[in-house]
Amino acid sequence: MPISPVVLKRALLGTLVFCTVSSFGGAVLGVAANGAGVPLRYLEGSPFSSFVLPGLILGVVVGGTQLLAAVGLWRRRGWALLASAVAGFGMLIWIFVELSVIEEYSVLQTIYFALGSVELILVFGLLGIAPALVRPASVTGDGAPR
């Protein structure tokens, strides 16, 4: 049974807000607490000697794109779905790079990979790319979904 575009939009907004808050939290822990107990040995062989720069990237790039997408979606901007797709892909890229640099696994990586994937699936639904997922959306005059 197809899902209402309003429900998809709310789910996307909630996911974006959650990822924004958790990205900013991770950034604070990376910068202020140098990884908050994550062993520095995880960075051996990487270009990083501390968790400060990865923390800044997490906050500014990952958290920033999540926040931009959430604000755009909340304010019904025409570019909101594009920003949401960028945020979702950004989360996936962050996890891929983290796994290749740290070479250690955490269940959090699976969770955040899943959240980035969910963001993309919700964007696809709102764009009508996944017609079995969503009823056709009515669109405002500026191209933003209602």
C-alpha cells in the first residue's frame, strides 16, 4: 500500500534532524575530547594524528549538509530534495571513508549507513522514482513537495 508523501516528508525530515544532531555531537566529541575514548591507534596509517580534523569534517560537511537539507525541507524550498540526496550520499561516503581509514568496525557504522540509505530511499519516494512506495505527490508552485 503506497505511503502518503506527507508521511515520507516527515520521515525524511526526522531522519535529517537526527543525523544533524548526532553529526554535531560526534564532531564535538572528536574535536573537544579527541575522539572521546576511541583509541588513537585507529588512526595509524591514516593522514590524521588526532580526531580533531575528522571531527571538524564530520560537523561541517556531514552535519552541515544534513542541516541544510532539513532546513530546506522544513521551509519547502525547491532544492530541498536535492540537498537531502546530497546529505544521504554524504553520509554513505563518510562511512565508506571511515571504514577505509580506521579499518575498525562499529555497529554505529551500520546504523549510519542505513540512515543515509533511508534518506535516499525517502527522496526517491518523494520524487516518484519509487512509485510502489508513494502515492503521487502534489507539488507546490516552487517545485517543493507538500
